[in-house]
Amino acid sequence: TDKLFAHLSRQLIKQGGILIIFVQLRKESNEFFAKDMISFFPSFVAKYIYNSDNDTLKGSFDVVYMRESATRNKRRTIPCTYDWDSRQLKRDDNLF
């Protein structure tokens, strides 16, 4: 895992782009499998958690880490609802 993330980090710097990586969470705890590696390389880390297994329309982004936060908060929760008709994930609150 560390070699993979190091390679992706080098390629990102070389190409000068944006890289989004999706990883699986542990089902019982909603934790990352390699949480030290996940938090070491990126500038932004978040996980999307459903409110319940039965309701897949509501959930929240649990922002674990932001390197350069505009509000100095490194962590926050952003509640969201999936609009089935428009196929959009919409924020349920006003952050600022």
C-alpha cells in the first residue's frame, strides 16, 4: 500500500493534476484498512457513511483531514441526501 500511494503521489506531482482515490472501509467500524497510509499522502481525506443500511438516500461525508482548511477546522461532518430524480447528492446544511 505504501509503495502504491508513493507512486501515485509522484505521478500526481509530475502530471500536475487532481487525483481521487476510492478505498474500501471496514464494515464493522467504518475505518480505513490502512489509515496511516490513507492520511499520510493526500491533502483531503473523507469517507461517505450511510445513516443506516436500509436508507441509502441519506448519509454524510465525514471529513477526516484537510491540509489547508479555509476555516482552520481539519475535521467536519457534511450531511447529504441523494436526490433520486435528479441523480444529485445534495448537502443538507449550510457550512459557512
